[in-house]
Amino acid sequence: MKRIAIALKLRKPTHLFSLNLPPYVKRIIFYTVLILLFAAEIFRIYFLMPYPGSQVHDTVSYVYLLNQSIVWIRVLGLLLLCAAIVIAFRNGNTWKKIFFPIVLVGYAVVFFYFNFRLPADKIFHQPVNKAFTVATSSDMERSKLIIGVVIEGKAKAYPIQLIGYHHQVMDTIGKTPVMVTYCTVCRSARVYSPVVNGRPETFRLVGMDHYNAVFEDATTKSWWQQATGTAITGPLKGYSLKEFPSTQVTLDSWLRLYPNSLVMDPDKLFMENYFKLEDYDKGLMRSSLVRRDTGSWQPKSWIVGVTNDYSSKAYDWNDLLRKRIIQDSVDELPVILMIERDSASFHVYDRRVNDSVLSFQVADNKDLLVDKNTDSKWNMDGVCVEGKLKGKTLLTVQSYNEFWHSWQRFQKHPRIYIYPH
């Protein structure tokens, strides 16, 4: 037993630096692992944020795998680095004693910034003090754009200037939990049910994929695309959240229909962040990521998107501004798009009434439309206010105001409407 104990004491540790390998092979292995350690910390954030070249390719699955493996990469890299430092101070020359600690400090700096400063959820926070005010008492400017939602007869308005910063707001309308989301880089608003597999779920913002926000659920760590509500990677890949109907109009337009609506208040902790989005509604931001291109069919051009089952269609915002109304069909769904005098509040309705497809024109009173079928007059809320069809209401069709690059990327087989000039 004594001989065995002596032999164990004399046995050399079998780490990388004690392996019987040529010195240059050990160096290659060591520096490869070291580069991997730094690259893993950087790329897991780089490909999830809007840095030059980061959103061009389909990298989300690889970044997800990298995030799932980051702990093991850190353990391996740091063990080798610490072993190198110990050996350097025992047997190394002066430059090694200086170089390896500097590398360790450098990694600590990279680790700090790419884990506590640059991740999306460290930049954009959910509201801490979430509160709502009855519209009649709200200080919100009536010209501000809101995302309006009605569930169980209860109406709530979420100003885009606020949710644009937060990216998501978890809330309850009536007794129904909702997840109100907005991606400023895509100009995409979506309202989802946060219930997954029958259980309420919580989400955090992890970054973006092709410039669209990506959320991670707390239970399975799957990643979800904001524009589609679909899990794009992880255990729940392919699962889709239920979407609730929503409307984008000015607060003034919304209150015509829902004067008792609640309006989300700004959280005073984030007033500076809200202020930075003051000009977002009108597309006048300085950043090219969120500034509107006033031309047509450019990546940052505004469009109105309409979906019908498995089909989608995009309409040029400029055409809608010029013509005030656009009449078309999405597959077999006849629709009319209209925009109010404020040049911001738009509506899309089903043109069918009493089994007839109505055809409209703008009335002499610019706030009204006239259907050519019965000469009845309709307001911008889709209600017939005068004529044979008085009291009839057009059904609302879900639609979105979005950047063209977003609609083109995330809609299946997107088509465009070319206005006949």
C-alpha cells in the first residue's frame, strides 16, 4: 500500500499542458479554446442585436445552441486559462506571467459587458409601475398612436411610444391575460395570449432575428418570433401563440368608439427612454433602423398588411394617403382600406353586407364614404349613418402598419397591391 501511495504522488496530472504533445500543438489547442471562449461570449449577443451584418443570415438556431452551451464553454475555457496562469507563475518567463493575467482580465471585461450591459433585456425593460387611467383623465396627447384591444367588452389603449420601448407589456384585459408586443425596428404590433399548453407563461426579450424581436419563455427556454407568435427554436419549436385582434389608430380616433377606454400611463422610471421615441409615430427618428423611407416598396417604407387564412397582401401607405381609400380582395375576401384626415388612423373592413359586395367612393364630406350600390353614407368607423343601409356595420379585418422589410420577411407568400394609376 505504501508503494501505491508513493506512485500516486509521483503521477503527473493529465491536463493539456502535461500531455506528451509537441509544444506547438499544445499552443494551437490552447489558443483555439481561448478564442472560442471570447467568441462565444461576443457572438451570442452580436447575432441577437442590430449590429452591422448580424441580422443578414439565418443564424438564430446556431445562436440558440450557443446560448444553451455557454456554461460548458466557459468552464472549459476558464480551466485552461487558469491552468496556464498557474504554470506560467511556476515555470514561465516574465511575458507569460504578464500576458495570461491580462487575458483573464480582458475576458472579465467582455463577460461583464456582454452579459450585463449589451443583452436586449438589459437595455429594454418591462414597466415596473404599470398603471392605467380612464381616457377622460389621461394626459396622453390625443394625436399619439396607440394599439387598441377590446376583450370581454373591456377596452384598453397602449401608446406605441411606451410599448415601443418596453417591447412587451404583460397585462390583463377583463379576466384575460394578454401580452402586448411591439418591435420598433419592424414597426410590428401584435397582441398574444401568454398561455402555453394551458398554463400562463412569462417571457423575456432576448434580442432579434432578421430585425424582429425574439422572446424566450421562462419554462422551456424556447425562442419566439414577435411578428408571428411562433416558437422558432427550442423544445416548443413550431408552437404558435393565440393572437388577439388589435387596432392601430390615434388615441383620438380610438376614443370615438371607446370613450371609457383605459389608457396605459408612462412609468416615470423610463421617461428618458420614452422621450427618445417622441418622433417615432411619424417616422421621423434619426436612426436608420426606425426612420421611415418616404419612397414606396423600400425596406423602411410603410405598408398596410392584411392576412386572410394562408394569404397575405401589402398595400403602399403612400397610395392610401393619396387616394384615401383602396378597394381590393385578399383571395376571396373583398376589403376596403381607408385612412382618416389625421393621415395616421387607418381601417380595413370587409365590404360584404347582406350578401352583396359594396363599392365605395369618398363623399363630398371627406369624413364619409358613399357606397355605389345603395347610395348610403358610411363613417370611418365602418358604420352606415345615412341611407338604405343605415345602422349596418362593416366587419373589421385584422391589419397592420409595418415596414415593408418586415412584412416581406415574415409573411408566407406575401403579395403586393399595385394601385392602377
